[in-house]
Amino acid sequence: MNYARHTLEDLGVTAETACFAPCGGVAEWHVMLHVAPRGEMFADQLQRLYAAQERLLTLPGMEGARCVMKRYFLSDSTNQQPLMRRESGVAVSVIQQQPLDGSKVAVWMYLQRGMEMTEEHGMVVLRHNGYQHLWQMGMCCHESEDALHTESSAWQTEKLLKDYEEGLSHFQATLADHCLRTWFFVRDVDTQYMGMVRARRDNFTQQGLTSQTHYISSTGIGGLPADTRSLIQLGAYALTGFAPSQQRYLYAPTHLNPTYEYGVTFERGTLMQYGDREHVIISGTASINNKGEVLHVGDIVQQTNRMWENVEKLLEEGGCDFSDVMHVIVYLRDTADYDIVSRLFAERFPHIPTVITLAPVCRPTWLIEMECMAVKAARHEEFREY
């Protein structure tokens, strides 16, 4: 893994990058862009961030890289998203999860070099060696059976999943067999999360996904779509062309319990093996034990340490460790915890591209959650290269 930190002083933007680039193979980057507040309005911060994205592609070693996916973290999505430009050829997610470094906007970018890249049926499609990587972000539902109905989050979740499944069908793909990763952003996670959980479980059952088969790595977290009618926003990544033996799910049973034991339906982590590398996708993970109990209630430091321990065990099961991690997203319930958490992460993971946002976790007693992805070189002669 090659980590770097670029300070674009004239723009007031810092780019934290992680690069995996095997000789002659597909290169991939994860990038976090942070804009230093200068007492100006959102539009000015955004323009500096756009300029930094363009300059990023001119940095040594990044020539020819193309952006696959972007997630913008905003402080006020309803007022700010209308000021943003439309971007084509890239899967874009815009969500209100305020960056807690004092800025109004930050962005996570995923880039690759060496793949054929197109946009088809609303998805960004990457093709190489017989694989199809399918990215679709920022999916929202602007309808409701009844705007005041308590089940609206369930109804919107079901519609979003059905629409996504229809989109996958254009690529001879299904949610059950090909989706590797989802993100569910819930407008009011304390009141609307269970509607999403119920609808996802019902949908998965219809697709043949049960506790006896498998689920999908996922993050379900608080986040506000720009459209106030949207209670749920969905993002997803799917893959076709792989053999079932290339995929394995991660459980870390000494530290974590199966999610279905407390009524939710997602995998803790997923290992995907290719001929030249391995991807380890870690779902949103918090301070929990293998009985499904929240640990260290009210203690942000101890919750952070236990969260790290849980993630570390999942990575180990996937044959990785934190030195293979390419990005980290941290979700906090309380802005007052930012100084402590940012210091803890800076001390332990000074090189990993990281963003810390305001986003309540699905249980009120969870003060913090994180997700990440790791990449590691490997040789699997039985599989095609990435």
C-alpha cells in the first residue's frame, strides 16, 4: 500500500491518498479531500474542492486515473446540493453527514486505471478480464404512500430495492447473487431505521437471502438526502463474472455475533479474491460483543477501542490488517466527541485516508461507528486477475 498526503496550499485543500498499483495490473486509489474553512460560503469551499479534484489527476503517478465513485459529505444538503454541478460518467452520492473538521463539505473518491469504463442504465460500469463492476449511488425515492405514514421508510426502502434489482437485470445480475455492498442512509435513524430494516429483510427473503444462505455487507446510518421527501438513500456496488468460490463472508465470532440474532440482515464483512489481489469490505462496525450487546455505554474512548478491535478481527479473518486499509469513514452521534476521536485516529492511523462525520448510529447508545475497505496483493492462479 502506498499512502500519501498532498497539501494544495493555494486551494486550501488536503488530499489523503491510498494507492494499490501492481506492476502491469489495474491500479486503484481511495482519496479523501478536506477543504480548510476560510470563513466563506459553501459555494466557495465547493469550488476549491472541484479545483482540487481536477489537480489531483495531474499528480505524479495518477496519470490516466478515472474517478469511479464520489461521495460528498455536506453540512446542509437541502440548501447546498442545488448549488452543485451535475457530474456524468461517475457514480455520485451526496448526503448530509457534516464533516466535523469545521468545513461545509468533504469528498471521498474511488479511482481506477486500466479498466474500460462506461455509463449504462444509470450505473457506472467497469469491465476487465470478464468482470463487470456495477456502481450506482445516490438512489432516492421521492414518493410515499402517505407522507405522514409511520411505515413510509419501509415503503421507500422496498421501492428502492425493487428499482435497483430492475437495473441489475440489464446486466444479467441479481441482488442475491451479485451485490457485494450497500449503504442505506436514513433521514431519522432513531425513528425510521426499523422500517428500513423490516423492508430490507422482507425483500431479501423474497430474493432467497436468509440466515441459512447469506446477506450483503452494508452500512445503515443516519444521513439526510437533499430532497426532504426522501427518507432513505441507497448506494450499491455489484459484480458479475466471478465464481462463487472467490467470495467468502467474515464473521469474527469471538468478538461479534451474526446480525440476524438481533433482527438485522447484513454481513459483517466480505472477502473477494481475484487472481492478483484481495478486497476486504468491512461493514459499519461499532462497539458490540458476540452476544449483540453494546459495550462501554457512554464512554467514547472505550467504544472507539472496542470498535477498532472488532474491525481488526474481521480484517484478520480476511487475511489483512490495518496496514492494508485504503479508507476509513467514521460516524459520530455527538459533535462534542470529535476532538477526542480525531486525535485517537490521527495517533493510530496517521496515513489512512479518513473522514469523520456527524451521523447517528442505529442504536442510540452507540456513540461511534466506522467502515473501511482493505486491498492486499495475492496470487490465486485459479482466478482471473482483477
